[in-house]
Amino acid sequence: MLSEERNQTLTRVGPGTAMGDYLRRYWMPIAGAAEFDDIEVKPIRLMGEDLALYKDRSGTFGLVDRHCPHRRADLSYGFVEEKGLRCNYHGWLMDESGQCIEQPFEDMVNPKNPLRGKCKITAYPVRELSGLLWAYMGPLPAPELPVYEAFTWGNGFSEVITSDIPCNWLQCQENSIDPVHFEWMHDNWSLRQKGQLAPYSTKHLKVAFDEFEEGFVYKRVREGQSEQAEMWSIGRVFLWPLGFYLGEHFEWRIPVDDENTLSVTWFWCRVPTEREPYVQTRIPHWHAPITEPDGRWITSHVINQDIVAWVGQGRVGDRTKETLGASDKGIAMIRNRFFEELEAVKQGKDPKGVLRDPAAAKLVELPIAERKPFLAGKSMLEYTKHPYYSKRMKGFPWNAGQPEQVRKEFCIAMGIDADGNFLALKEAAGAK
């Protein structure tokens, strides 16, 4: 249980707040690069700031104040040039640094006009990595953008998914250090949704939490497992400060403002060994719905189920009314670490996990339970026998609403038909 003051310290992210200042010191994924195959500019709200994200005709991405410095027109309705974003009101042109580089009428009537050089709006650096657009909104110099090991894996199909979550970022992120919810929210609740009362899922017998340089790990033993299993010896990663890593995918909870969160996920699935070598030329992006047409929350997919728990706590969870138990040790650990980190930053120290060494940032390895299949791959036959991947071929289990085109691209990469059957295996069976 937290006091109201401490709860507000952790949840408020606007400019000038302690947590807002802290989180701005990390690179954050904010969009899918493929979004800009079809658009030039989009409005985006991050950390309580209204911004415009764009890709100019030279291919440069920019993230700038949403309002033109001239008469405060909305730059998300502007249009891009070879360099920069031009306001549709009077044509003022801003580059990716926020500097005004053209003021058409003023430049004509006074070629030596000093006004242009004085006009600069807020701008943040943007980089593209593994199909994601990353922004840094903190003090300069910016740290290195970490290249996680999974981003370097070949022979796989990746996709980027975003959703708009109407609640504070922290109640989303605390889900990343909560192993026991899998038993109830995903296993047992899914069972009840099918109209079945039994058998309930295997119980959690033991959980543990450890800290490492890039975050925390949770470990668990369930009925029928031993401490030799990698879910205990290695565990799952709470990626500091906004992420969750499960091997084949990342999840990030990006603060929009105090009451809204942008969910950004990156998924990867290795193609069968018979399909190698495989090179993906474009990482698709799609926006996943979180409500049914009648307004009820979607509950059919894994992350949608998580979302029900997050938004059910209210726009900003009231931690003064909590009753924490033994399974919540990890929750307490990361809250305490955040308070320690806020004090460290006040003393001029770099935040936890921030990388300044370019060589170290080129390949950041994270703990991975069951690492071998990601590196060695599986045959088509092995996929059909695997308890998770056999279902993965049938459909996307994590977010509702995968577009048909993305599903089609996935099927082509994997060599399966629309029902998830491997074409080569069907042909071989037919030949017999």
C-alpha cells in the first residue's frame, strides 16, 4: 500500500514531474515505421505533450511540437517537403530539430529577416530500429539506443502492434512482474469463458524475483515442474522501466499522459527450418482494438485479458486501498526501486540500465527461458507437435483484430495455408 503522495509521484508523467523527468531519459518505442507507408504525419501525445510525428520526403523522421510557432496552427495537418514539415496555414517550414527553416512571405519581403533564426519549437530525436520508431525526450546528450538480441535474429517474421489503453502506465507495467496472474487471468478465466468449470490450471507453488542490470526477472514453479525448469532457473524479464520481454516478443507501456497509455508490442516468429533462408523486407504494423462494438472490453486474447485488469483499476489506480500479498513481492521491489532511482537522478546519476557505451548497445542480451528454439529453429513437423507453436500457426493469440493482410504475410512466410496447415506436409501426405 502506498500513500496518496507516493502514488502520485509514481504515476504523474507530465513535464516537470519527477517520474516524467525520469522516464524521459530512456528511448521509448512510439509507433511502427510501417505506419508511414500510408501517411506522412500523425498527431501523437506522449508524456503529457501534444506532438506531431512525421516522415519527410527524404526519409527523415521528426517529432515536434504539434503547434506551429507562428499562429499555433496544428502541424499534424501540415505536409512534408524534401526536408521538414510545412504548416498548412502560412507555409512555415520546420525541420526535425524544431528549427524554422522557411517563412515564405517574411523571407520574400525581407530576405535578411532575422525572425526565422529565432523561431524554434520543441523537437525530439527519432530513430528507426526493427520496425519500430523510437523517441528520446530527455536531456542531451541522449544515451545509446539498445539493440536487443532478438532484433538481430534472422529467419523470422516480425510485426508491430499498438493499442490505446485508457489508464495510467504504471498499472499496465506492474503486470510485467506478476507471474501468478497467468494462472487465473489467462488459464482459468479462459477455461470459464469456454463454459468449462474444470480442470483448473496447474497451480503456482513458488515464485521469486531477482534484479539485474536491465531490469528484474520473475521466476516460478508450477505443479508438475521442478526447479530445473528454465522458468525457475532463468525466468521472465521485467525490462526496465517500461517493458516486458518473453523471448518471442516485447511489450512496452508508453505513457501518453497521467490517464492514458500507448501499448506497443513487437512479435517475432521463426520460420520453419525448411523455409530458411528467409528475409523479411517489411515489418507490418497494425492497431489492435480493445473493445467490442457494444463497448465491452474484448476478452478473447491474452493481452486483451491483461487490459481488462489494467483498466479495471480505474484511470489511475488507487494504491492507498490495496492489500498486497506474498505474490506481490515483485511489485513492492520495483516500486521501491523507482523511488531509489528518482533520488539517484536528483544526485546527477544516470538511471538504471541507461547505456552510454556504443559498443555495449550494439548487442544487449536478455535472459531467455527456452532460448534454443529461437536460435536453432524447428522443422515443420516439430511445429505441429509443439504445444504453443501448433496453436500459433492457427491464429494470433495475443491481440484481437489481426488484419487479413498481415495474417496472409505470416502464412506466406511460414509456408502454411489459411487454416495453419503446412503446405509441404499436406503435399507430402497427399503424395502417399
